[in-house]
Amino acid sequence: MRARRLSWRFVFEIGSSLREARIRQGVDLATLEQRTKIRSKYLRALEDERFELLPAHTYVKGFLRAYADELGLDGQLYVDEYNSRYVIGEEEAPLHTRRSPSRVPAARRHRRERRETGAVLLALTAIALVTALVIAAWKFGGPDEGRVPGLQPSGAQGQATGATAKRAKTGTARISLWARNGDTGLEVRRGSPTGKVVYTGTLERGQTKRFTGPRLAVRIGRPQSVRVSVNGERGQLTRRWGTYLVTPNGLSRVDPGP
């Protein structure tokens, strides 16, 4: 069967998944505060998705990564999900209080104000132009490639990221698997389904495994219980079992499945 490439994006609840993982492991916020050095009120804010209680996006992403990693989860998945839902553009620079212009001559003050107004208008025009170009590129881009049988996209189809393009050039693929709903058998081979065995065993509930290489063949016993991230993109497998080929360009099905 001819393999086809897949691109997708999986959306999940950030706070509730963190809380469920913590409760499942029997850990309280006070213990996690000692381990992560993050105040428990901020950990609770992450679980409640009250991100406005944290100082800035940088703090939120740093705390999310540290919290998820401490629970044995994939911190990068949580950072990516937060970026896709809450970070629209670059973070704004802090505002600085301007000195009172009372002692500045009126003519000089007016010239300065005109220059500042012109600079602001120029910056806004540039931002609007860049935004329009990005929207046009997204809306009128080339046609999507066919989906791989056995995989279900989540939300809008994902676009290739800069990190994925970089890995395609360097010839390195990356896959992360997290057993979120139960145990599953897992086998990873190098190159093809008949290649050298890299890993074989059971991926237990709440456990995460990561693998990298030029090409990897991954066989999963219960794909519906596993959350995957391939080259920085997320998705959900829907068939009962299957073998998938992981390359720098993405993920493809290499068997028809039941």
C-alpha cells in the first residue's frame, strides 16, 4: 500500500490534563511547589487555566514546561498548545513612563510629537501589511495533501512549522508518545517495519517515550490510548493497531490495519 503524508493538529485541555496527571500520581500542590520551585498559587492557576494571574507569556510557558515535565508529560506539547491558543504575536515590550515635557520648549515638543506619531503610524502600517500577507498565504496556499488512513485530524489542518522544515533538511525525525488512557504495546524499528529493533515493550499509562532518527517504523497496540507528537505536530491515532513510518517530512501509514 502506498504511504501518504499527514499533517494535523490535536487540541486538548491544558489545565485539566495537568490536574488529572497530578491526581493520578497522588501528588499535592505543596509537594510540586518544592520540586519545581514554582509557587503553588501559580500551579493552581495553570490547572484552572487562569493564565492572567501570571506576569507574562514567558512565565506561563516556562511554568507549563516545568510542571508538565515534573509529572512525566511532554512539556513542549503544553507550550505549543498554549502558543497556538493564547499567543497571537510577539509579546509586547513593557511600557515606560515618559518624563513630563513641561520644561521642553513648545516648538521642540511639537516636532518630537510629530516624529513619534509618524513612527507609530509607520509601525502600524508595517504590522498590518505583514498580517495581511500571512493571512493571504494561509488562505490561498497550495492544496493539502491526502490524509493517512487511521489518523484523525483535530481542528484545522496544521501547517508545516519552521522546526519541521529544519528537521527535513537535516534528515532527522522525532516522535513522542504518551499513554494517556491506558497501557499499550509498543515496538520501534529503525528504517522500516523489518529494520533493527530500537525498542519493544509496554508503554504504561502516564508514561512518555521519545525516539529520534532518520526513519522510524512504529507499531502501536492501542493507538486510541496514545497521544503522539511528530516533528512538533500533534494528532490522535484512531485504529485499534497499526504500523506507521516516521520521517522528517511527517507520519504515514504502512499497513492497512483491521
